[in-house]
Amino acid sequence: MIKMQRIFLSFLALSLMMTAISCKTLEEIVETVTEEPLTTAEVAKGLKLALELGVGEGSEKLSLVDGYFKSPYKILLPEETEKVIDKLKIVPGFSDLEEKLTLRLNRAAEDAAKSAKPIFVDAIKGMTFDDAMNILMGDKDAATTYLHGRTYDALFSEFQPVILNSLEQVYAQQLWEEASTAYNKIPFVNKVDTKLDSHVTNKALVGMFGMVETEERAIRADVSKRTNDLLKKVFGAQD
């Protein structure tokens, strides 16, 4: 009889302990036990997908009219142009040189941004599983840092001709060549470079990587940005 009482009391205590656990806690335990672990293929695919989304968002936003010009990534004239502008203010046709040239530089970058996505995507395809895991568990800008370190030089060489072509389309290169050539003819001045493409390419890529980083941070921090099950599962692992 005493033994039966002990068994009953033990069962009663266990029942009380079980009822003290909330339904939500039980659901979390079940999910933890039943959730399948990430596979190497899922991690790599998820990271590449996230980067492609970031690149797509970034290039699309920057390629819009005023995408650069009215954004934090607005491209300003190189420092050496200041002395050219100061000297040519009184020359007919160059009084508003700074405003015209700044607008055209940004229009060139906006035009070039349209072709940036496939260049980035080609670089993303070469990512290894180790790269993907380091990025997933790394800093909030780990993917952008990886992409910048591995692809910047190649991107520059691919992007520069696009920028140069865009500068010519909006007559920015022609305007600067006319202004800098006129300046270089002034006696005793230090000559300035008549080309703008390297400067604009560098600044355009700074803006592009900045936008990609913004999108990467959003996907890591904002669950609503994870628009499919794979992204939810992969980035859920680093939450």
C-alpha cells in the first residue's frame, strides 16, 4: 500500500511538472528535435541566392534616374577639378561647369549600373562551401567583404569600359576634356588629367558595394526579407 502511494505521488509530481511547461516551449522542443540540419549544398545555395538578391536590388536602385545623384553614394568631382572650375568660371560656356559635370558623372554611373548585376553574379558562382560557411557565421557584412576582396580588380576592368561609354553618351567626358584642355593651356599651371573614367568607376563601385552591403544586412536582420524557405532556413542558423 505504501509503495502504491509513492508511485501515485511520483506520478502526480511528474504531471504537475509537465503542466508547468508552456505549449510554446513544447513546440520549440519538438522543432529543435525534428528540424533537419543544414546541408552543405543548402548553405552554399542559400548564400549565393542572398548575394544575388542583394546585387539585384542594389544595381536596380542605383540604375534608376537619380539612383546615384540623390543617394548617399552621389559621385562628386575629383579634387583636382576644383582649380579648373575656379579658373574657368569667368570663361564663357564654363560658368556652371561644376553643376553640369557632377550631374553627368552620376548619370553615367546610373547608366552603367544596369550592367553590373551579371558581372557580380559570375563572381558569386565561384564561391566554395568553406567561403559560404565563413560568410554565414561571420560579420553582418561578411558577404560584401568577401565579394569586394575577391572581385574588385576584375570588376573594375570590366566596369570601366561601361563607365567610359556612359560618360560619352551623356557628354560628360567631352565636357571635361574641353574644360581641362582649356585649363591646361593657361601658362604656368600644373596640368590635369583630361580623363574621368577611372575616378567615376571607383566611386560607382563604392556605391555599388555600399548598396549590396545594405541589402545583405537587411536579409540577415529582417526576417521579412527572407522571401523563400531556403533563405529562412539558412539565415535562421545565424540568428
